[in-house]
Amino acid sequence: MAAELSRPRRSRQHWIERLTGTGFALPAFALLIMVNLLPLIAVLYLSLTDYEFGALEAKFVGLANLNKALSDPIIRRSLSNTLLYVAIVLPGSVLLALAVAVLVHGRRRTRGFYEVAYFLPVTSTLIAMATVWQFLLHPRLGPVNAALRWFGLAEVPFLSDPAWALPTLAVIGIWQLLGFNMVLFLAGLSAIPKDLYEAAEIDGVATGIDRFLTITWPLLGPTTMFVIVTTSITAFKVFDTVAVMTRGGPMGSSEVLLYNIYLEGFQYFHTGYAAALTVIFLFFILAFSVAQTFALERRVHY
Amino acid sequence: MGAAALAEPIPLRATAAQTRIRRLLSLLATHAVLMAGAVFMLLPFVWMLMTSLKSPGEIFSADFTLWPRRFSAVENYDRALTTAPLLRFALNGFIICFGILVVQLLVAIPAAYALAKLKFPGRNPLFVLVLLGLCIPVQVPALPLYIALASLGLLNTYFAIMFPFFLSVFAIFLFRQFFKSFPDDIINAARLDGMSEFEIVWRIVVPSAWPAIAAFSVFSAVAHWNDLYWPLIVVSDTRLAPPPLGMMFFADAETGSNYGALTAAATVLTAPLVIAFLVARRRFIEGITMTGVK
């Protein structure tokens, strides 16, 4: 009887669901196709042509752009710069954030202060702060070099020496990312049950370092994986500080992939070539993202 | 025997004192390390603020003092506000962040509800597209989007700055997770009461997802207030520049010589977010790190 009654209602509900579901999803669907899917296909296609923005026609050149990019010394240097930047920022911001998080986690009254202090750079406008950093690192006017002189050390031309420019930008990158990673680690730390530590104390795991190695580090594993991947992606997308502080210089020593894409695509309007560079960029981002899904999977199963 | 019993408490008390000293020392060391790090993190902000108060003569002098001897705050801020439309940049930032956020919520919430609770044709392809979209930063579709906007004559408009961000796949993904845990019984009861799906979404499900929406709003506002790459591409008109691009224009115009005015400008453009952060610390930290926690 009940089933008899509910059948027409259920099929009516079924139709309402189909209609409203489609209606609700339609704007998102349309925008996804316009903003993501079609442009993605367009980039892949453009990378196979010699199109230049404003030109009336373009030739199909196959993989010529990609081959040119991969053998172009400028792009090779820029790619290795980008990876070097990641290689400095990744361990720097992850390990320091972990250390800070472990130390901050035990604080009660001062925890709020430290959280604010370390997190502030994350919310600040990096471009504005880059100008400040430029001033801090100024050879004559900046306090950093003044401090070096005071200690009797030689001045360091942080942003005008090819050997120093990229590592300096990487330190600023660490400064910007540290608080973000710290908060992720703090979330991971508060998920570790307290009685594990008490049990360990009974078992004779007494010192802080032992506790860290036997409990904290293994249980933070999934969080750490996740932090490593998101940091790699963020660091790989470095652009702002390069564009404002060094413009890729001196002598190309701080050129990074995204900066080259910007120059080729939107300053020189070599659209086809820039599209090929974008494909290389996307390849790396996707590789990191695959690692991320893997990391997330492990997080869930833990 | 008696002597031994008397002697015993003494070393015990000594170890108690020892552990207390050790604890105190490790606490001191902890704070020393954390404070050193905090100084490194905060130094740029303090230096920015202090420099923006100093006179040019003092900024260029060889001896360094943190506290200004002569205050030139009025000159510096006046110079910054008159040579560049800083307040206009901040206003642009508000307009852009607000515009993006409103459309993001209007588009993502119904779509997320549909994905979480409704069966409809195209649900799986949509979800696959959302997952794909999560992996694609705006720098990838930038070239074709730029060409399309240019050929429509839309460069140098607020619309061009906002358009690529109207759809947040991240918002859809996040809200879907949230809506999925919303009890079906309540939705079915509302349906029996004759509520439309539209009403169910906006009057029942959305209020319950308020923490996720607030957190996402913070995340979105911070991201777009600070975004440089896309505005740099589509905006050349100074009057439309959001804060980072405006700062870049201003720094170029000043050619790096007038640090008093530069730091004053940096202070003005960083202040809104920093103040908002100090006021709503928990929401901010939740919002920005939600990407990692969810």
C-alpha cells in the first residue's frame, strides 16, 4: 500500500531531481568549459602552431615549439632555476615549519602570539612586502648589510650578484610559506592522541627527541607528504618576487619558468612558443598533483 | 637502616629540583628559538612601518636606528597618496574580491548541492571536470583567455580581471564534501513540506554550511587581493589596478629612490588584510589552510 502510493511520487521526485540538478549544475558546467576545458585544448593546439598574437594566420608546426623550448639554453636555465628554487624552498619551509610547529604546539599562553607572528607573511601582499625586502637587502641603505658590516663581514649584493639572487628570492619564499606550513603541521599535531605520549613515557621514551622520533614523526607522515606536495606546487609557481625584485636578472640568474611564459606570451606575443612553455609548466604541475592525490589517498587510509 | 631511610629523600628532592631546572632551561631555549624566528618573520613589517615614518635624510644616513629621530609620516603618506591613487587600488581590490566571491558562491553552491544530493545526467562528467580543474592553475588557460578577451575588446575592464575566477572548482569540491554529510532526512522532510530545491539549498543547507562558506570566503579574498599574474596581463590602465599591480606601478614610477613613500604605500596596501587577519585570526587560519586540511 505504502509502496503503491510512493511510486508516482518517487518518479515525480526523480524528474524534479534530474531537472533541478541539471539547472543547478549548468552555470558551473558552462563556466568550467569556457574557463578551463576549452582554453586547455586551445593551449595544447596553440603549442603546435607558430601563432603570434595579432597575426592573421598561423602555421601548424607540430612539435617544433616544444623541441625549440627544450633545447633553448634560456629555457633550460630557467627550468633549472625553477627547480633549484623549489629545492631550496621545499626543505627550508617544510623542516623549519615542522620545528616551529612542534615548539609552538606545547605553548599555551604564548601560542596565539607565535601563530600571528609566523602566519602574518602568508596574508600580507607579497608585492608590497617585496618592495620592503628590496629595501632591507639594499647594499648601502638596507639594515641587513648594515648588520653584516657591524659584525665585520663583507657586504653582500643580495639581488645584484648572479650567485646570490635566486637563493635570496628563495629565502623570501620560505619567509612567505613557513607560517602556512606551520599551521598545517599544527593541525596534524593536534590530531595525535595525548595518551600515546603518556604510554610512551611509561615505556621509557623519555626525552623530547625520542618522543618526536617514535611518535610525532611517524604519525605526522601523511601531513608531511601533503605539505611537501603543496609546497612544491606553490614554489614551482614562483613569479611575483621575480617580476618585482629582479626581473629575472642579474644576467638571467633568477629567470623562472612562469616568468619566461609571461615574457614570451604577453610581452613578446610569441603565443605559440609560450603555449609550448605552458605545456611544459602544466606537465610539472600535473606530476606534483598526481603525487598529491597519492598523498591524499594515504592520508585517508591512515 | 635509619640513616639510609633519612638519606633517601635528599637525592630524590635534588632530582626534582634538577628536572625543574632542566624544564625551565628547555622552556627558555624553546622561547629563544621561537622568538628569533618571530623576529625574522616580523622584521619586514616593523621596518616597513618605521621607514614610512622617517625623513628621507634619516633613511639615507649611514647609521641605522629603528626608531625615527624625526617623524615625517605626514610627508611620506601624503607623497604616497598623491603620486599614486593608492586608495583607488585598495577600492579596486575590494570591488574585485567582492565581485569574484559573490559569483563564486552563486555558481558553486547550487552545483555542489547538485553533485552531493541530486541524481542528474552529466553528474559524473561534471565531477571529473571539477577534479581536473583542481590541478590547473590560472597560468595554464591564461593565453587563450587573453586572446578571447582581447578579441572581444574586454581588456582593461573589471570583468576581465574577474572572469577566470568566477568558477572556483575548489569551492565546488569543498562545499560538496560539506553538503554530503548533511542528513538526507531533513531534505526529504523539507520536500514533503512542499519546499522547492532552490529553497532547500539557500534556506536549509547553506546556513548549516556557514563555517565552510566563511572559510572559503577568506581564502578567496586573500588569494585575489594578492594576485598579480592575471591582473598584470589584462590590465594596463592604472585606475583599474588591484593592490599588487598598483604597488608595482607605483614602485616603477618612484624608481626605487623614495623609500619613505614606497614603504608608506606598502603599508597602506598591506594594512586592510593584515588588520582583518588580526581581528579574525581563527577564521583566517582556517580559511587559508583549509586547502590543506580538507
